[in-house]
Amino acid sequence: MNRHLISSEASLLDALRKLNELSGSTMTLFAVDSSGRVYGTVTDGDIRRALLAGARPEGPVAAAANRNFSYVRGERPDVACLRELRLKGIRLVPRLDDEGCLAGIIDLNATPSMLPLRALLMAGGKGERLRPLTLTTPKPLLEIDGKAIIDYNVEALAAVGVADITVSTAYMADAIDAHFAAPVAGVQVRTVRESQPLGTIGAASLLDWPDDGGDALVMNSDLLTTISFEEMYLHHKAQDADITIAAIPYAVSVPYAILTTDGARVTGIEEKPSYSHYANAGIYMMRPGVLRSVPPGERTDATDLIERVIASGGRVAYYVIRGTWIDVGSPTDFRQASELMRHHKNLLEIKK
């Protein structure tokens, strides 16, 4: 953080030297006054304009600083605000305390968002449809293009500021424990082990879910997806939902002519119709209180929990995934995912 700081009383030449040292990264300085409060931001352009306006190179940085700078406050910055700043092209955002002093710098290149979420990735399944691959390796650790499936999800969560990640284990739990002995994408992932099968969301009962302003993300660990967790979170909050379910469009085509009837009378006929539905994608955002209601030690599937919330009058919303979603559950899915990631990697190499 210090490499981006400069005293508001330093010279413009000092600022230019410090900006030159930032070459290759975001070239922005934060000028602070004698009390440690952020006075303004300084870029090459700010200094150039100050010099053209008559400032001397030996003059103070304060003469060039942009006082109308963007900033956020608090440990949990507003997600919509960060998104707006990112879309404006701002890359470094100062995080100020109540006194206006610098508490941190958010690099929107490295972390595009900071979602106030705790994440639980479910990784206890046996992956029986992928045998023999899963006879010696748990499904979440199967590699696609040289990387474990679960690591794609950990990296995607880390990229939007989610650092509290727990993985629930059962089948070949020791292997998953060993895998996460070292951090992934800078996150020290925790593991929690099911002593008995707890279903697709029962492992949530093994964790504490305090009401501290943050919601929870629960997802299957064997998915490959380009879902925007940020967009899903903003939708979840806008809907004031107890649960938001990520959904994928799913079309069902009937290969026959379908009759519509009224008693014994045919009122219409439709040739080979198609019906569109939304399918559960195995990704959920939930209020902590919902997860606290999961009974400890009992098998609970996500669908059971969702039905209970609906029956009790809770609000359940859905968010449609726009992009890739693959449930790596069969050899065909595994081959498709491998081919997709190779194609994606080739596209990135071409862009370079």
C-alpha cells in the first residue's frame, strides 16, 4: 500500500519519481496530509495539467491533487458502488475510515468486487458415474486442463473478494484435506468432514452462521461455470430474498403431436412442441438464518430446505445464469468440460 502513498507536501518531482516506480501497474498515488487523511489522488495527467497551469516542479503535490476522488468506507464496501466504479474504469479505490484516513486500497484489477459472503462448497459425493476415474481420486480433485475442478470455483470466489471458504467432505476426505493444506488463489480454504451422509446441504449444520451482515453462498463443488457471483448477489439483495437459486434454461422437446382436451373433446393439437423451464444449477445464496434452520445430524437436501422456506412464507427468488454451466457428473460431461477449457485457454493465448 505504501508504494501508492505520498505526502501532500512532497514535490511534484517526487511524485513523478514515485509514479515512475509504479510503471507496469496502476499509476495512481494517494496524497495524504499531515494528519494522515487522504487529501486527493495524483496521476501523470494531474501533474501535467498542474505544470501547464503554472505550477513549479518543486511545488507541492497538493497543487496537482484531484480533490474530487472516488472512495469507499468500511470493512464491507457497498457492492453496487464498487461495480459502478469498476465500470467507470477506476482501478484503485481508497478505503477510508471515519476520520478520512486510508484504511486500505482496493485493486479492482485483482479483485473486481468484494462480496460479503461466506461460501460452503459441497464435496462429499462419491462421483460414482465417473468411475473408474473416481476410484482413486475424489471428483472435485479431478483435473481439467491441469487444474482441479474445485479450484476453478475457489479461484472464481476469491476473485470477487470471498475469503471465507469451507469445503464439506466425506468420500476420500483425507485427499481433499491434503489438497487444501496450501492456500488456493491466496485463500486458506477450510474443510469440515461429514461423519455420516448429510445430503446436498446438511453439512451446513456443521458450521456457525452468525448474523453479521453477510449472507452465505452454497454450491456444488463439481461445477464449471462462468456465473457472475456479483450479479447474482446484487439480484439476491434487490429481491430481498431468503434464498436465491441459480438457474439454467432447460428446454424439453416432445417428439409427438400433443392434444389439448376438454373432457372427451379435443380442443387443439400442437405438433412436436417445446417447453422452456428453469432448472436448479446447484448454486444458492441464503440468509444465515436459513442455514441455521438446517437440523444437525440429519440428512437434508437443498430441495427440502427450499420447500420448507416456501411453505413458511419465506421469499425464494431465482437468478438465470448467462454463460457456461456444466455439472461434471458423467464421462461425457468430463470430456465436454475438458474440451471447453482447452478452447477457452486457446482464446486467451490468441488475445495475448
